[in-house]
Amino acid sequence: MTSRRTLLKGTLFGSAAALLPTAASASGGRSVLRLPAPVGPYPVGMRRVHLVDPSRTDPWVGGPRELMLTVLYPARSVRGFPRAPQLTPAEAGEFAEYAPRVHPGLPEPGAVDWGAVLTHGYVGAPPLPGRRPVLVYSPGGGDSRTLGTSLAEDLASHGRVVVLVDHPGDASQVELPTGMRTTVLIGPPDPATFRTMVDTRIEDLRLVLDRLGDLPLAPVMDSSRIGMYGHSAGGTAAVYAARGDRRVGAVVNLEGYLDLYPTPVVLDRPLLLFRTDGFDGAARVDSSWAGVPGHRRLLPHANHWAFTDYGSLVPRLRTSGLVTAAARTALVGTGDPVATLAEVRRRVGTFFARRLS
């Protein structure tokens, strides 16, 4: 069941230097991981945003629906601003407990210092002047928005504003000003739960679109150039949300099923359907994508979570002996993680550059 906890600490952001996706030994013997750096010409700023929708009731715990966002953007300067950790201290503790339950094969609590993983986003840095395309991201079921950091930072470093959306209740953990929320998903959801999850995500994404003009970065957002992308259940939600919303000009579906509703998917805007060659749900993906107009691409030697930060982190955990070869293959595949990340960044970045110019 979902738990809701009182915050023990405020949101804290640290600073340090970490440019390469390596693993090192930390004090106490725990492994410290590093995310790969973005390669675009701009440094990246970062802000966290809390949204409340009093008109909707949260399907998991009741009360008004709340969301947490991370907004990434090209920065004018990052000098003097702190690097943000991937997870807040409270989130890191929850993630350590839930990660091996949501994704069997990940290290047990205490093996990795998840709170020490730094992003390449600088908290509060001033945005680069100019109006930028906006990309809205929905993560996979059971995952938090933070696991989409590497791709989002790279997109932002090439001149986009990227909004990462957490969906409390199915995200492994999300720290809200009102408390900590943890996931209801331990193991594959039953059809009713999956439907509730995607229905809720669709409404969450539309709320974000409705509130773009109220976000701190609104002056640099070009609301006439909005893209949406998502992984797994997030890809499902992105396509269905865009289907009924003309504000979205292009969509990327990273291996999400499109058979949730009885009516066929008809999206009269550019759509990238990107999947791996190792996912055990590939037959359902192919079946649900049959007849859907879109640009199809295959990520070779990869598995389902190669589209997320696990694509870079899990191979490092394997090198450190913290996950097995079988777990690595089941999560992200056998391919070179550097080449895999570069391919994902290239395909997604190029697609949006061409469709939201």
C-alpha cells in the first residue's frame, strides 16, 4: 500500500564535480555512482516545482492531486550555483529500499550511496534568454522522474526546456512539501491498476500543460512548440494525452503499449515509436503498435530500462559486482552503455529538433 510520511528534512541540494559515469568506493564501503554528462553547448539549470490540482481527487490516497516537477533548461551561467543531487536525502533512503523490489536484481539497501549521485543541473541558475521548445516527460510505471535525468539534461543542453513529471502513487518515491509518497506498485500491476495509473498520468500531463504559463521558467518557454515523451507506461500516457490535446506538436513513445483503450490510436502529429530488441513484452508492443502511423526505430542489444538512467548506472553496478550479468541483461541489455546512451540521445534529440523547429 502507499505510505505517506512526514518530511524529516527539507529539500537539500549539494554540489560536487562528477563528469563521467563511473563508480567509486565511498566511506563505509558503499558504491558511489556518477551520471554521464550532457554534450550540448549550454550548461543546464534546474528548478523543482510543486503543483496541486484541487479539482481532482488522488486515486491512491485521496485528497487533492499533487505533482512534483523538475524543470531543466539552458542556463546563461551556472557559476556560483550548486549542482543538484539526483535524489533528495529523504528520497535516496526510500529509493534504496524500493529499487530492488520494483526492479529485482538491483542492489539491496546499503550497497550504493544513492544520495551521492549528482546531476549536471545547477539549482536556480539564470536561464539563457530566448523562447525555447518545451518537452514534457513521463517516466515508466514504478519509476520516478529522476530516472530520466541523463536524457533530459542532454536535451536541455541543446536548447530545450524539459519538464520531468513525477506521478505520486506509482512513482517509487517522490518527496512532496506535504510528505513522502511511495509506490503502490510492487510487481507487475493488474489490468485495473494499470488502467488507473495511465488514466491518472494522462490527466497529470494535461495539468502540466495547463500550468506551463505559471511555471517559473514560463518566459523562456515557447508554448507553440511543445513535445511530449515518455518511457513504458509514460510513453503510453504521452501518446494518449497528446491524442486529445492539440497543444502537443510531436510525441516520442519509448516502448509503451498502445492497446489500453478499445479505439485505435490515431495521432495526426509526428510520432516516434522507439523500442529495444530485448524487451520480453516486445510481442505486445509490436501488436499494439500495428497500424499506428509513426517513425519506428530499434535500439539494438538493449532491454527495456536502457532508455532511463539505469542504462548508464546498471553496467557500472555490474562492473562493481553489485548486480549479476543476468540482472544487467534483464534490465538494460548487453550493449555498450556509452553507445546506447548516444543512440537514445541522438534519436530523440533529432526527432524533436526536426518536428518542433
